[in-house]
Amino acid sequence: MHKKIRQFRRGARKHRLSTKIFLKRLRRHPVVIPLITFLTLSVIGIGLFLLLNGGTPKFQPLTSYIVIVSHDHQQQTVPTHAATVGALLAKLRITLNHGDVVEPSTSTPITQDNFRINVYRAIPVEVIEGTQKTYTFSAASTPRAIVQQAGLVIYPADGVTATPVDNIVAQQTVAEQIVIDPATPVNLNVYGTPTVTRTHALTIGQLLSQNNIILGKNESVDPSVSTPITPNIQIYLIHSGTKISTVQQSIPEPVQTILDNSLTFGTTAIRQQGSPGTETLTYQENLQNGVVVGQTLLQTIIIQQPVPEIIAEGQAVQIPADKTAVMSEAGIAASDYPYVNYIISNESGWCPTKWQGEIGYCPGYFQALYSLSDGPGYGLGQATPADKMASFGSDWETNPVTQLRWATSYALARYGSWEAAYNFWQANGHW
């Protein structure tokens, strides 16, 4: 028995000696100490992160936006903190020359990832009006917009067409040609109310026909309908036998929308400035015992046609995968991703811990800066008050999925759909 104990002790001493020799050699190895230090710091860092963030990693928004800039036959993809299109172009040292066009405009805020900016360089343009020729540079997309950009006076009734340069020698120009066909100014007196209109009609009869003016049995025109139209001619519409009144009112400018895949979803660019028109309404006064008791509309004469405003609406959708993953987990349909991304980008910049008014950063954890029940907006959708989201999960203070579930409920209850919520945001700048 004693012999076995002595053998066990000798074996233990030998094992301890071997362990000491191994540890001594291990400590001398050049990789061991840095490796242990790295692992220790990593464990501490992860522990602190989990402690500060409530024990669970949180959705982290990007600290800058990715912007795709197309200019001068090239495309740049850059991360940026720039607040607007103009600020980014200045940082990139992209100079805008006379006549150049930027879409969207330089004042447009950059609030989305994969934001698209298009710079169109001006080309030489020759504007011809009769014998007068004006040379300019323009990148505008419609003939009327080119003339507007050149600063020339143009009336809604004037014809404006673009003429391609097919033969440089014969046409003696290398510029795109814009031809203005000016309308003739006419002084039209409508039943005692003077006004000025413009027309391409050749005779007074054609003018009446083009403006849908039908003369009744008690009405006449002076001069006669066969009289040729000359600049500033005086034309009188005359009504006899009853009392007449006229009212002049504005015709709202129409809006034409073009869907453009070269612009980011939610952004717009004005391709042509519009202007309202003018019309004159003529009424017959209905009298009873010398007192006006009613009116009957006799004529509606368009004095000036409205010019449509042409707006390009961006359709390009390129949402980062981390945001689509969060929207998917929140149960949002893929068809609604563009609307959700636009609203959340503009409301909070995809920061789930941001209070309304906090600009330029995203807090890494929830901060109770304001009252939860009557304070300002908070979270991805800027819920006001913040504790509106509490019924959607106890982690509403920091969890983007929970916050988006509340946002979906809010969008459906108030607007009926995410698309309708987006349309409201576009029109009002909030939701």
C-alpha cells in the first residue's frame, strides 16, 4: 500500500513538472500573449455591447448614404454625408455650367440609399423667331423649356418646335434649332369687357371657330367674320336686347407626369414649367321688376390656353438588403417596400432610437429624453407619442421590426395603405 502511494506521488510530481515546462515554453511563444489579449478584449467588448443595448444586438442604420451620380459619360457611386444634391456635387467638384440641368434639383435632400443624381450637359441651341436668331446652351428636355431657360419671352399660344440639324453645310449651324411661330396679338372686346388674346387664325371667323364662340340671334361681331387678322386688331363681340355681364377667371395649368427609371423612387424633376390660362365667361342677366334674379351662361371664351407643367417622377428602386430583411420580418409586402423605405428614410433616416429633432446621428441605445406619453415623435416612423408602439411589443423602444409593425398598423388605419400614406407624405411632407 505504501509503495503505491509513493508511486502516485512521484507520478504527480512528474506531471506538475511537465506542465510547468509546457506553460513556460507556451509563454515564450510570440503569438500567445497577443492572442489572449485579443480574445479577452473581444469578450469584454461583446459584453459591454450587449449590456448597453438591452442584451440583444439592434438594427443599425447606415452612417452615410450611397449615391449614384451620372455625369459626363461616366457613373460614380459614392458614400456621402452631404445633405443635398448641390452639396454633394460641390464636394465631388462637379461644376455646373450655364444651361446644364441637374435632376433632381440641387436643393433636393439626400435621404435614401442608392440615391440617383443625373447631370445633363448643355448643348448649343439656336432659337429662331422670324428673322431674329438667339444662340444659347441648354440641356432642357422640351423645346418650350429650352426657350424658357434661354430667358426669351414666349406666350402660351406661340408654337415651339425643335428642328434637327441634318445638313450642317446647308443649314449653316451645328446647333439644335428651336423655331418659334409667334401668335398674333388681338384686342378682343367681349360684350364690353376688353381683353388681349393671341391666335394663329387668319380671319376673325377662324378666331371665333377656334375659340368655340357661337354667335346667337342677338349677337354680332365687328369687323365682319371675313376680315383678316392683323396684329393688335380691335374685335368687338356685341349683344343686344338683354343685359350682359362677363367674368374673367383663371384656368389651372394641367400637369403631365412622366415615369422615369433614371431617378430615385420618390424624387421628382420639373421638365417644363407650366402656366395657367385665362377664360372669359359671359352671362345673360335674368331680370324681374328691374332686379337681377339669376344668370344664364352664354359663352365661355378661352383667352389664353394654359401651358402644361411636365414632371418626371422617379421609379428606380434599389433598397439595401438589411432594410428589406427588416421589412420582411415585420410582415410588410414586397410591393410596399418602396413606399415604406421612402417614408422611413425621410422620417428618421432608418434610426429606431431617434427622437424628433435629433439631426446628424443615431443613438446606439434608447434615451428617455422626453415623456413617452406626450412627448415628440420617436423611432423609425416617429410615433407621436412614443408609447403608441408599446402594444406591439415590449421591445418597442429599440426593435425596428416592432416599430415597423406599429407603422404598418398606423398606415392602414389612417390612410388605407402604405401607397396612400406615401402619397400623403409627398403632398404634405409628413404623415
